[in-house]
Amino acid sequence: MKYYIIAGEASGDLHASNLMKALKQIDGEADFRFWGGDLMQEQGGTLVKHYKELAFMGFSEVIMNLRTIFNNIKLCKEDIKSFDPDVIIFVDYPGFNMRIAKWAKTEGYKTHYYISPQIWAWKENRIKKIKRDVDQMYVILPFEKDFYTKKHDFHVHFVGHPLLDAIENRPPIDIKSFKRNHNLDDRPVIALLPGSRKQEIEKMLKVMLSVTGDFKDYQFVIAGAPSQDKEFYERFMKTSNISLIMNKTYDVLSISHAALVTSGTATLETALFKVPEVVCYKGSYISYHIAKRIINLDYISLVNLIMNREVVKELIQDDFNSKNLKAELNKILDEENRKRIFEDYFELEQKLGGNGASGKTAQLIYQNITQ
């Protein structure tokens, strides 16, 4: 079978690569063509466009890059026609993917969506387009199934969260060797996950690093995103207890005692590694105030959203400052607070439905396109 897959971000690259691996186990003739990244390339097939060329953050930046976005949409449609796949699999990245889905449906292609757009957070009216343009939807958060089926009468498949697979299947590391190879000492590690896009890293990392001088008994490690170069981070590093490790976020989390994390998928990844965290977010003034008016959620982190209560502290916009960050970091270093966090993390993992999301999704896709 011929599979055309569109993933526009680093997290999509990870989950799509695991889906591709699972599809190959079911379909020995699987032929992939995709928009994605290095992890998808490792599974074989043809990369059309790397996600590094697609990442535009915030309302203002999207507007500034409209020409590029429309050119990419045109290229994608032409490439799909040329490849003529048996199914198109959209992986998150809704702004782009929903446009392609609308066109693909009218062209007669089978449209499958893995990792739902977060229409429960904003743009709930997108449900009309999803019901019209998406043949099969595979959701990864437990509350999404009720949202679609009960509230909007649209059947979806809850497959569990693919992060459980990604973490379970990662190769183990030798902690002593890892620390030695990266010039880390024996002090506990506090991980800094400032995001993946230049704009958010610049906003987040400066504040995160501002508290390092108050925690001399710890060493701070920046988990460099695969979408950025080492040199980009180095200009922020000006004190001795800060290290940078590129493209090894899971390895960094596996040795970490605590973490400061930019809101997004990384908040859930950190929780699944059982690392107490402070969730941070600061956008541009315009983007933040637009988002505040159209997003109707009590929390911004996936951890709190799934648990429907505050498990991890969120410092948002003006609350994200050195004073607050220092205070909240001290709290998650306290042993009594850590015990409570670990108990909540265990409950969180139970809610996510167990391992096997990639395999379940692959099986459902293959059954659908071959029946």
C-alpha cells in the first residue's frame, strides 16, 4: 500500500515514525512518501519537505509567512496527485493539514487523522470540517473520545498516547557513561526544555537561565531541540553550571531531578519520565492576548488538562518571571511535594490507556484501506 503522511513538527515526526514502523510490520509492501523529519526518514520512503521549513509560531508570524504557507499547500497537493496514495495520514499540524484534508476528500482520497487537532481548546467549529473531510480519526487523549462521540456525534478511535510507546521503546542509557561523555558532574540535574522554535526559545530560555545562580548545588542542562543548531543555544550560556546536550531530550529527562518546561507536548513527556516540573509559557503580547480571548481552558499543560486539576504549576505570561520561577523550583525540589507529584504522575499514566498506540492505529488504518 502507498501511504502519504504529513507531520509538520518534531513531535509529529516522532509519532509518525513509530506509526510507520508499525505499518511496516503489518504491510510488507508499505511505500511511504511524507512531510516530516529525520526520524521518519530512518523508516524509509521519500521525504518531500522537512518540518524545519514549516515551523511558524504565533498569529503574527503566520501572517508574515502566508506566501510560503500557500506555496507549500500547492506543492503538497501536486505531490499527492503525483504519488496517488491509498491513504493520506495527517499527523496533528491542523492549520496545514485541514486545508489538505478538504482538498483530498473532494479528490476521492481516503483521509485518516492521527492525533486530533485540539478543537476542544479553540476553534471548536472545526468539527464541521472534520466531520466533512476526515474519514477516520485516531485520538490520543482520554477526554477526546467523549468530546467527539458524545458532544459532536462523530465516531473516533481512542488508541492511547504514543508517548508511552516512544518512552518504553527508547534504548536504555548508561547513566555514568552519559554524564561522563557530556561533562556532567555528580550534582542533581535540572533540565531546561525551552521549546523547539527560535522565537519561543529566545523568550523562555533567558528567564529559565536567570535562576541558575540561586541553585549552585544543581547543574542545569539545556535539552537542545533537533530543529535548532548548537550555536543558537551557546549565546545564552554564560555561567558555569549550565550544559547543553543536543537532540537527546529523553536521555536528559531520564537523568533529571527536576525540569523547567515550555508548555506543549514536553510537559507530558516530562511527567511520563516522572520528573517534577514547572510549566512555563510566554508568547508575544499580541499573540498571547488574541489566544487568551479565543481559548477556553482552565490549564495550558497536557498534564493538568488530562487530570482536570493542577498537578504541575503553570507560570504564564507575566507570571513567568525570575522570582516566581525560583519559588516554584524550590517547591518541586522539596521531598514532600515530590511525593505528591509522583503519585499524580502514576494516576496520569493510568488515564492514558497503556502502551501500543502506534500498533493499534496502524492496524486500524490497514484494516480500513484493505477491506
